[in-house]
Amino acid sequence: MLRVIPYPPPPRSMVNGDNGMSGHHLHQQPRMVPNVPELAPEPVVAPATVSRVYRAATNLFLTRRLPDALMALQPIIADSVSPRVGCSRTLRIKVWSLYFAILDATAKMGPEEGKRVWGAQEWRRIVSRVRSGAIWNEAIQTYGEEGRIDGDIVNTLVMLLLAHSQDQTVTQKKIEAYLSAAPSLFGSDDDPKAVSQRVKLMELYILHVLPRVGDWEYAREFTQMSPDLDEEQKEAFQATLDALQKDKEEAERYSQELEARKEAEWEKERQAEQERQKRELSPSTSARPTPRRQSVQGRTKRSKAGSVRGDSPTEEKMKKQARTRSEDTRGAISARAGSKNKNTASLFSATTALLNRLQSQMYTAHGRFTLLRTVIMLAMVVWMTSKRRVREKVRRLLMLAWIKTTRTVGMGMKVTYI
């Protein structure tokens, strides 16, 4: 744009000057206006154009062409909010929701895929904007004021930060700033859409954001003092907070017990390794003669000397003891081998009997139904254990059952003691 610098005011006429002009009149020169070209007004985008670009970007997003979709969508993001364009609230929310969906899909990519699709520098920049909460600042700059952001867009922003932000204190500050800036811009209480937006935001803030940062007491106080929740909703939120806190404490206790168990196992393995190393070093030390071994060798030498002198009774006695020890050793070895053979035979016979029973059951209708039911149950168990959420739920149920059982047994023991 060209900036027009105005000319300075003309000089005053001379009083009683040479030109013979009266001092009561001022002689003004005509002001020269420069020839400035008129700037053409910026073209206003129509809502139909915004809708058409939105549909094209949606098709690109569905075909996983994320860079092309973002490139097509970025020019109309600000136009969807501009009052000059006059887009409807529904179209505005659709445009921003697609924008957040593209960022969410990009943040979920792994490093290799992100670098391949976007390039290393661009992918890191997008992920950093999402994780640091800078995308919220972008929405504020586009809308002009924090309180003017639509409630649906705020809820989508909160869910995006909950999914990708590592520090949820940023999300907490953003929500609190929005609530303080727009307490009355949600709409009147008679508007059901505004009420649902408030309740959804309260649910995300109380049940998801505050528990992530550990503010359990503040979450309960905020629930009681919130004017956007009725009594039934407050009771439901309080019960949910209690359940979430109990689950978190149990999970932390279980993780501590698991860590202590791992440390105990590691310590046991370390001690076993030290014992094994000591046993490996024992043959080298056993080669040295000990006093007991020296005494045994001395007795052997004396016995040999006695046998040379003709001490036959002692030699016969020693031979008898040696034969008795060898017979005892053979008996123990044979008994051990017999017990091992007996155990192997019993295991083989039990396995054969089980297989024969299964084969006999196969030829009956009831047996086929039982076998089919068993196979279905095994498949269901395998399928359930393969799901991480199901495993976590089963683990929590087992932990709750175990805790209740221990409490019941403890109370029973107290009553019995009394």
C-alpha cells in the first residue's frame, strides 16, 4: 500500500510587504494533491466457495493425502471465521474439525511415516505445535478473542490436547482462561445446544484434565461450585471421580508391588549367580590338601603299612565295608531308577486314558456338544486376553474381588477373635 504524506501548510503572506497586500488577509497557495492510484478492494470469498474447498479437502483427507488436504484447507480457515464472508456456524465448525483431524492424524504417525509423508522438518513442526498447545493460540488469533471461539471447537481442541499433549497443565490453563473470558458467550440457558456444550466442556475439564494433573480435591470443589451442572450431574461427576481415583490408587499400588516383586526376583537371581560362581571356583580350591584330607591320607598309609606287615584282619574288615557301601549305592540307584520309570509309566498311562476318554466321547452326541463348547470357550478366552482393554478390565475386577475377599476375611477374623 502507498502511504500519502501530506504537504506542509502554505506560508503566511507578508504583512505590509512589497506586494502591497493587506495584513488582514492571508494569501494561500493551492494544495497539490498527488496522483495516487486507487487500491482495488480485496475480493470477498463467498460461503459457497468455502463449502466447495471444504469438500475437496475432505476427499483428499479420506484418501490419506494429508499434505494436499492441509494445503487446500488453510486458505479458508480464516475465511470461515471472517464476518465479511458470513459462513454459517455449521460450516465453520466443519472446517475447523477437518483441520484438527488432519493435525491429529499427523501427530499419530510414527517418525518414519511422518518423515516420509511430510518431510522431517515439517512433521516435527506440526507435532510440536499440537503437543505444546500452540494450535489453541492459533485459534485465538484467528477468532480475534478467546471468548469468541465456538464451544464445539473448544471441545475438539481439548480432546486433541488430551490425546497428544504431554503436560496437561497447559490444557488446564487454556480451559480456565476460556471459561473466564467467555462466561456468557455460550448462549442463554434456554439454548439446549449451548447447555450441551457447557456440560461437555465441564466433563472434559473435571473428569479428564484435572485427574491427569492430580487435582482431585479441586475437581470435587469445582464440581460443587459449577453453575453449569445440575444436582444430578454433580452427583454423577462426584461418583465418577471417586471411582477414577480408586482405580488410579489401585493401579499405582499394583505397579509398586510388581516392581518390588521384580526387584526380589532380580536379587534372588543375583544370589543364585553368586552361588554358582562359588561352586565353579570350588574345584580349584579343593585341590589343596586340607587337614582332614591329610589325616585320611595318613590313616591310609598306615593301613597299607600294616597290610605289608601282615595285618590281615584289618584289611578284611576294610574290604567288607567297601562291599557294603557299593551294595548300598547300587540299591539306591536301582530304587531311584525304578521310581523314575514308575512315574513315567503312570504319566503315560494317565495321558493314554485321557486320550481314550476323549476319543470315546467324540462318538456320542453329548460328547461332541461338550467338545464344541469347550473349543468355543477356549477361543473366547484367547480373544478376550488378546484385547488390552479387556485384560485391564479383568485385572481390575480380579483386584477388586481380591480386595473385597481379604476385607471380608479380615472382618471375619476380627469377629471370631471377639
